[in-house]
Amino acid sequence: MNTASVTTNKARTRRAFILRAAYYVFLACGIVALTYTGYLFVDARNYQAREQKAFEAAQIQSSSVSEERRPVIEGETMGEMEITRLGLKVMVVQGDSPAILRRAVGHLPGTALPGESGNVALAGHRDTFFRPLRNIRSGDAITFKTLDGKFRYQVESTNVVPPTDVGVLRPLGGRTLTLITCFPFYYVGAAPDRFIVRARQVETWPEPVRTR
């Protein structure tokens, strides 16, 4: 066997080794990624179930106890939001940190609370809780249950804006609700825009007494 053949065989062996090593590295990374994704899914589902049970218990207690309403604090569960036509039901937590949005929909600090005059702003991930919003349409009903009452909103419009457009948080007059998620819904990586749902309060049970 001449020198050229030996050199060629060594190169092929080295290349095969590198390819096998790369295969196992990528396989390991894939398994880790899938395991972590599964953990996040299970953790979020368990958190939702746990908070829903606690909220329902708190509703029963609050119905028999009259007391001064207090402001919600960061990380506290505010209530449950539901869009029946889309099959969307999710617990809403005060705050918009990554840890909160990983497990729930977040109420943006500084925006109105349900029942107050102003704009209630909620944010959620497009690939988890707010994925159904891709099918929302004008006229859809949104129900937001809190310990202060049950609030019903009707969707008026949807639009897409850049992430720098903070105007979506401004009050629109009256009692409104704004849902915010990333867009496009199936974009790979960090989505470049935001999908906005605008709704207006149309009904309340019972009438809230909270004021600012």
C-alpha cells in the first residue's frame, strides 16, 4: 500500500470518527432539549391545576367573608381568564417576569385591574397559553374571574404591532382589556412583532367597588 492510500484511509477514518462524535453530541443535545421542554410543560400544567384549585377555594371563602379589597402583589394569582370558543382557560398571575410567563398569563404592572376604569393588559407566550389567539375574531367573549367579581369582555379588534409600540398599554376610555403575545405564531426563534387583541367590558357579576 502506497503512502497516498495510507493517508487517504487515515483521513477517512478521522472523518468518520468526527461524524460519529458529532452525531452523539447532537443526539445528546436533542435528548436534553426534549427533556427540558417536557419538564416545562409538566411544570406549567401542574402549576395551573394547583393555582386553579386554590383560586376556587378562595372564591368560596371570599363569598362568605366581607372585607376591604387589597391590591395584588407580584407573583400572586389574580384569577382565571377564559375564551370558551377557543377552548382557552388559563390562570392569570400578577407580573410579567419570565418565570411567571412560563407558568401562566401575566398581568402587566401599572395597567388597570379588572373592574377598574382603564386598560387591563395581559401577556402570554404564543407557543403555550396564548397559541389559541391565532383563531380569535371580533365578537368573541372573554371572561375574567377574580375574587372581586366576574368580568365579561367582547373582542373589538386585533392587530399586529412592533414590540416597541407601548401605546397598546394606554387607556382607551372606559373599561378595556388588551391581550398581548408574540407574532407570527409559528415563527422559529424570537418573533419580531406583537399580536394585539382589544376587547371592551360589557358585563360584570357582581358590580365591583374597587376604585383608584
